[in-house]
Amino acid sequence: MPEPTQMTPEQRIKEATRRAAERLEADRKEQERNLVLGGLAPSSAFGNELRTPKLMDDGIESVFRNRNPANMAQALNPRPSARSRWQRRMVIRHVRHGGRLNKEMKIARSERKHLSRSHFFKTSMKKLAPLARQIAGKSIDDAILQMRFSKKKVAQDVRQHLIQARNEAIVSKGMGLGSVSDRQKVEFDQDPSESRPRPHQTPLKTYKKNYTPHETDIYIAEAWTNRGPYGKEPDFRARGRMYIKRPPYTGISVMLKEEKTRMREKAEKEAKALRKRLGKNMWVQLPDRKITTQRQHLLW
């Protein structure tokens, strides 16, 4: 029996690369056998849109030609069979539901939100957490106003972050812009007595009397702190000694949502409380139940 030859590290790398390439090629051929792409007729009006323009000979193709796709596949697609199985499960799930959307999907498509995380401020979580609790639940303008007149040193940094988060939400997510129909009705509905709020649109305590927020107004749904790295500062002592201080750094994250979300949550809360009051477990003074035992004389 011939003795096995010992391979060098270069040979082992080449052998592993060859095996990975063969495995990827086998998976690709299996996927091609299972996948059949359709096409359009030559006379179709949409044929030109599906044709991808070829790259010009400007040297870009020569750069990508020297790359090894096997090495890239090991990082971008390490488990092709598992990825294909996951895609198959997602397609089956979508077909099984018949294209219907669940509650989470409907909320994600109809309501907007924006998460903004600040850089680390030179403060501790003990000092920043009260400010996060103070602005949580307030409208974005009210929170900015509170931080403007706050005596805390880090409040000015929080105020700048809230302004930046509001601008990002308006520009990137289109929050707080209102609708065109509402802008046209502003001159007719300026008097609050003409349009009474709905039952689930009662004003909050932070708002003025007889003022109902618009559905697109931005408010801070959540606010929390993030612990950052510790810094290093010298602490000069007597007799030429020096210690190292570790000042903490802390950031703040805010979740911005529109008033439409708060109105929906309040309506769901009221509906749940109503179902609980009118449900099967509701206590009544004289319950309506069937007579199980009948006697010829009274029991009281």
C-alpha cells in the first residue's frame, strides 16, 4: 500500500480552493436544472427594457476578470444550499398566505418611524437617563424646547441631536409634512369648535386646550441611553504623582414616530378594555344561568 504523501501548505490551499469551486459549480448546476426562466416574444414592446447595456471597453472588465469568484463566494455565499432552502421557505410562506399581509406588515407599510442614534457625549448614564425619560412621549418640538431651557450641561447636546433627528426624519422618511388636502382646509377649519376631535384623538396633557395634533406630527416614542467607551485623563496629585481618570461617555437614541401611531395604539387600548368589560368574565349581580335543581319549597 503506497504511503500518503505529505502536502505543503500551498498545495493544501489549492486543493481546498478546488474543492470549494467544484462544490459551488455543482450547486449552481443543480439550481439551473430546477429554475427555468421565461422570456418574451421578439416582437414584444417590453423586450428592450429587459436588455442590459453592455459595459464599454474602458478597462472595468479587465479588473473584474482577474478576480477569483471562488474566494469571493466563500465570504458572500458561504452556505449556498442553506440560502436556497431559506429562499424556498420564504416563497412558500408568501404563497401559502395568498399574498395577504399580517398586522405587522400593514403597520410597517402605513406608519413611519425613524431611529436616530447620537454620538457619545462626555457624561454618564446617571446624568443622561433623566433627560431621556423627560423627553420620552413628548412631541419633537416640545422636547427641543425643554432641552433649550434645561439647566443640565448635556441638555444642549441632546437638543442638537433632536434637531438633527427631526431633520433626518423629514428629509429621509417624509415625516411631519402633512397632506395636501389638509393644507387646503386650513383656512376653513381654523376654529377648533367647528371640528370636534374624535374619541381616540383627545389632547394630551402637554398640549393646549382644544388642540388636537395632526396625524403626521412627530413625537418621541422611545428614548434610551447607550453606554460608550471610557476615556483617559491625567489626575495630578501631590509629590509628583499622577493617576489616570476614566471619564464615561454616553450616547442617546430616540425613536421618532407620527401621531397616527399613537392614535392607533390608544384606540386599540380602549377597544381591548371594552372587550374585557363586556367579555365572558364580566361580573354581574344576578347572573343568567340555567336552573339545575328544583324543589317543592324555597331554600331561603
